[in-house]
Amino acid sequence: MGDVADKIAYFQAITGVEDAGLCTEILAAHGWDLELAISVFTSQNHHPATEYASEPTTSSTPPTSTNQPPAETGLVAGGSGGPPGLAWKIITLPFSIISGSLGLISGAVGLGVWAAGGVLSYSLRMIGFNLGRNGESSSPLVSVSASAVEAMSFVDSFDRDFGSIRPSFIAEGFMDALQRSRHEFKLLFVYLHSPEHPDTPMFCERTLCNEALVAFINENFVAWGGSIRASEGFKMSNSLKASRFPFCAVVMAATNQRIALLQQVEGPKSPDELLTALQRVLEESAPVLVSARLEAEERRNNIRLREEQDAAYLAALEADQARERQRQEEQERQEREAAEAERKRKEEEEARERAAREAAEREAALAKIREEKLQSLGPEPAKGPDVTQVLVRFPTGERKERRFQCSTTIQSLYDYVDSLGCLEVEKFSLVSNFPRTVYGSEKLSLSLKDAGLHPQASLFVELNS
């Protein structure tokens, strides 16, 4: 029953419905799905005329200490400027563990509904059930939460009307903004916007958009705004008992899924007046926020310490096994290295023998080719009118001379240079100077006389890259 009571209390806090029996009926009608019930209730209550009674979601007065006079409420009265009682400081603790658990359950249920709706929507679309009257696609089965849409619409409307210098209103539902403020250990600044009120434009332009006030709110608060024309803004105006506009309030999460109202400012105020009120409530709430922050930090430290202790314990249990594994791995590694070294030694020895053998074969083949080319040249002819004297200069500076018949081809000159074995490369060109002429492949069949190299020629070897 604890879970049921928490859901009823949470539903009352969000919707402002006072009748617990009515809340029970609404939740039961929606299968005790808290998020679905709130969403349906929100979509059905866009105007003041609703079928449900509402109540403020402020927390009731807890007992005060014997050293303090009894306070009428656990909240700071709106516009009174008086110091708060001790009761609200006791109440303004973060959400309890039950609140967090309920939030997780609600989120999980919402995610499941979203996923199921998406699958169903896709399935119907595939079989053609999503067509409207004119053949157009109908709206999706599951939409963004109404509170988030309202928040985004309010922010866009505010920017259009008053500019971007404003408090950084969270484009989320009120409870999401409240949870964000709890996680950031800040108070929640609430602004309820009444578009029709004559004081609203002046208040927004001169006070709410004042740069100093905006900087103070953005630094010290999480800000949320809503229009009373929208469902959630209207419900919050009922919950916070907003009787005069413009309306601002400072709230924080309290116990039992309720909201602690710390300060409310009603009616048109100057920037200095609103800033003074916010500074006062911030100073009064500082001990509570600091305490909550320290408690959260202590919880994180304790969790981290337990995790470190668990890790150390597991490391100690596995130490012996790890050492044994290391010993075995080291032994296996040494055996592998020895085998690998032996294999490499054999491979290197075989490679050296193979390289030597291939080098000898290659050298023998080259020597044979040189010998064949030398034999193909025939004996060197004696000097005569049909004999050409050829001088060949190598890149190293070495020179070689030989006589050839003037009818000998350029190819024979290449064969002659190859047969000398003076070059380590196979590709080269024979070139003459003055004028520079390269005797390449297209001139190999020319005779020395036809190539203009008779009766004598001076050529040099040019290596090809």
C-alpha cells in the first residue's frame, strides 16, 4: 500500500486535486499508471472550468523545535519578506528514496509505453491504417509529453515578445525542472505568465529581462516558466494560490512528494525589489542546500569507497591465481621465444644460402650474356675508311675505346657497353653532345654511319632512373 499511497500523494502534488478518493479513481481508471494518468488529466484541463477540485501543493506545517515559536506554515509567506520558520528548513530536504524509486518506475513505464506505441504506429503504417480522410498521414500514436510541449511553447513565445535576455527557462515540465534543481542543489524559480494582465508586458520588459536580475537568477536558480493559459501553468497557479499577477515564486522539493514554497512575489515589482527578495530566500536556504550537497557528496564518497574496497578484495582473491597464470605464461613465452628464435635462425640461414645461390646464378647468367654479346661483336677491325672510332665515357669517369665497322648498328654499341660489365644497372642510354642526341630504342637499328657517328664518335653513358 505504500506504493499506492505515494502515487496518490504524487498525483495530488502535481494536479492539485484535493479529494484523495477522486485521485484513487483516476489512477485506478488508468491502471495505476502515474505518468499516463497525469498526462490525461493535463490534456483534459486546459481551462479554469474543470471537473476536479484543486489544492496547493505546498507542504503542511511540521512540528517546530521547543526553542522556536510555532509558525503558521512551513513556508515563507509571499510578499511578507519575513524570515522563514525552522519548519520549512526541515521540510526542504531532497526527494526521499521512495521518490527516486517512484520516478524510476514511472520513467520505465513511460519508456515502455513509448516503445510499444512506436512499434504499433509503425505496424499500422506498414499496413496502411495511418491514412486520414484525404490520404494524409495521421498524427503519431504517441507524442511528446504535453508539459514539455507547453514549456517549449512558452519559451518560444517569451523570446518573440521580449527578446532573448531573460532567465534561462527550462523547456521541460514542472516536475522535470524541479528534479533538475534537486540534482543541481539549487532552488527553483517559478514565473507564471498571464498574457492578458495589463502589468505583464511592463514587468517582463523592465524587471524579468533586467540584465542584473537575469544574471543572478541564471547563476543561482533553475528557472521554469509557464503560461496560465496552458494546462500545467494553470494547475501551478492553483497549487501556489496565485491571486495576483505578475507572479513569481521560489520552491524546492519537500518530503512526501510535495513542494515547499519558500517565497512568492505577486504583482508588479521593480528589478531591485525582486532581486532583494531572491537574495534573501537564497541566503536563508543556503544552509539547507549546502547540507544537501554535503550529504550527496558523502554518499558518493561512501559508494566510491565501497567500490574501492570491493575492488581491492577481489584483487587480493585473484592475486595468487594471477601470479600462477603469469608464471605459466612466462614459461610458455620463453618456450615460444626459443622456438621462434630457432625457426628464425634456420630461415635466415636458408635465406642466406638461397641469396648466395641466386646471386651466383644471376652473376653467371650476366657473365654468359656479356660473353655472348662480346662474341656477337666479332674481332675489333683495323683502322680504315669504313671503320669508326668510338669513345665511351661512363658516369664514374672511366673511358673505353673501340673500333667498329661503319655499318655496325647502334644496338652493337649497347651490346659492347653491356659486355664490359662496368655498370650495375641494366637500363641506360648512349648520348652524344654538340648537339645533344639520345640514341634510344627508336635508333637501335641505325648504322653508325646513318646515325652520323662516322668516322669517329664520342658518347657518354646516361643512367636511366
